[in-house]
Amino acid sequence: MPSSINFTPGPSQLYFTVPDHVREAFKTGIPSLSHRSKAFQGIYQFAADGLRELLQLPDDYGIYFTGSANEIWERIGQSLVSKQSFHLINGAFSQRFEEIVRETGKQTESVVLNAGSSISEVPTISDETDLIALTQNETSTGVSLPLEQIAQIRSRYPDKLIAVDAVSSLPYINLDYSKIDTAFFSIQKGFGLPAGLGVWLANKKCIERTKKNQALGNKTGTYHSLLTLDTFAAKFQTPETPNVLAIYLLGKVIEDFNRRGIKTIRNETLYKSTLLYQCLSTHSLVNPFVKAKAWQSQTVIVAECAEGLERLVSYLQGAGIDPGEGYGAAKKTQLRFANFPAHSKEQFEWLVDKINLYH
Ligand SMILES: *Cc1c(COP(=O)(O)O)cnc(C)c1O
């Protein structure tokens, strides 16, 4: 048991069952298992089936493993964008998504929002755009895009693909997968695992788009394109030698999540975030950075401190609490608190008690 609680959004605190699963994995030889063995296929299928159940993922979605979420940004640019993508930019991660798509040689357009805000109206998107990229939870600023907005964007632009970066909000958010075409996460945030694996969910429309792109002469990827991933996934394999240990651990943690129940996980997340936002919104020194309730992330809560951070951080660390630093330039004025399934109610109650006593 680590001596302090890690509230950094990523890599975040490990889910409490991870050390046991790691020990079991080494005992049974998982780390040196051939990725062409039957046993590996079983591990892939176990993780994918568990995830499908946890997220209530429709049958027309495939589940693919990559190196990271950064890789998925790039593969989306290569496989899914024919000509131009649209990006709703509300912080550093959504901005990087756009840059990477541009680096794949595609055009992009964007709406850039003020830090700490999201949208309350559907943005205008041009006809040339064939994919809309949305960062549902902007980890750098603690802003979340309301799910109703995603549904409205879909009904206004039914013919464009919609890609959702849900790296720091899954499994908490209850995405309507019929209103989007692809979503993705990496495992060191809400799944409480060591970094080193990206998980890409994509529907049949995405497969068709990739085929169309290939026919147009576009390069849809290298060792990973959505088509190679899909071909191998049909036999529960990956094109390359993957991070077998991480896929095994993911399956095990998902099994633990399913045993606990996604409803319970979601209710507890909301309980914990409500506790912290209530504390911050009435505190004399430490306040929420995102003011509008509708845009406040439930999974990454960003706080700002009027008098500066130094005294607050050493006070929290003295109480066994490791807050996440603010992102980039906000390091000096903000702290981030991850609220993932790995963070218990007791840990949040402890955090809130300590902040309440700070003056
Ligand atoms: C952390 C994060 C990423 C990048 O994840 P990697 O696993 O480092 O590639 C992308 N998007 C969001 C919203 C994130 O929080």
C-alpha cells in the first residue's frame, strides 16, 4: 500500500486489485506467452467481452489494441479522415489531437474555446469535413463536453464520422455509441492500470471509411491501420507482438469492475465529485476552475488557489495526499484531482475534510 494517495490524472493511482493480478500473471507465465497462441486469443477475447459488457458496447463495434491514445489520434487521421477533420479545442489534449491529424497530411478546421468553457450550441462545420473530433473530457482543464451536445452534433451532421476522445472519462461516462462512430482511451487513467496500452472502439462505418480511403490512394496506416487491426481482431489477435501483460491485466480489472457493477461505479464517481465540488465552491481560498456546472468534469476536477499553491501543496502532502499538478502553464495556479474507480469514497472524504480545514 503506497503511503500517499495519488490524485494525478495519469498515470493515476492503480486499482487496488492490480498487484494481485500482476503476481498471478507472472506465476502463470503470461508475460512470455506467444501472441499467436490459443491462450493469448483467450486473453484478448476475455478483455474484449468484458469491456463490451462494461460499456454496453453495440455489436457493430470492434475493439482494438494500440500502443497509446496518441497512436489512436494518428490512426484516426490516417484511416478515418479522407480530406478534413473538425476539432473542438478546449485545452492541450484536444489541440494535440488536431496537430497529429494535420501531421498525417490531412486538413483540419477547429473552434477554439476559452480555457474552462465548452459549448452550448452546435458549432458550424464545413461541408469538406468528413470527421468530427471531440474531446469529451479535456484532462488539462477539467472541462467536459455534455453528452447532449454530442447527440445534437450527430443530428445536425448525420453523415460525418464522430470520434470521441474519452481517455479520462471512461468508464464513468455513459456514451450513446449509436450517436458516435469511434471512441478511445488508454489504460493508465480511468482503468487504474500501468501505462502502455490504447484501446480503440470503432464501428462498421469506420471500417467502410478506411476501405474508401484506401481506394482513394490514401495511406491508412502502417503496421496498424483500422483494416489490419480489424482483420487480426477477427481471430482475437494483433498484427504486432502486443503488450500481452497489459491486455491480460485490463481483462482482469474489467472483470473486477463488472463484478462491482458499472452503475455502482458511476454513482460512486458522482458522489465523490459532488463532495469535492461542494467543498471547493464554498471554500474561501480553493475554488473550482470550471465555473459552469454543466461543463465541470466529474472525473478530473481542477482547483485554483487565490493565494498560490505552495502552502496548500505542502499541507496536502503532509496529510498523505498527492494532488496532480496543473497542466502546462497552469502548474503555478491550479491543481488537478482525478476521480477514477481506483479512488475510494474514503479517500475522497479524507481529501475533502483536509481541504475544508485549510484556511
Ligand atoms: C492522457 C490523454 C491522452 C493521451 O494518452 P496517452 O496514453 O499518453 O497517449 C489523450 N487524450 C486525453 C484526453 C488524455 O487525457
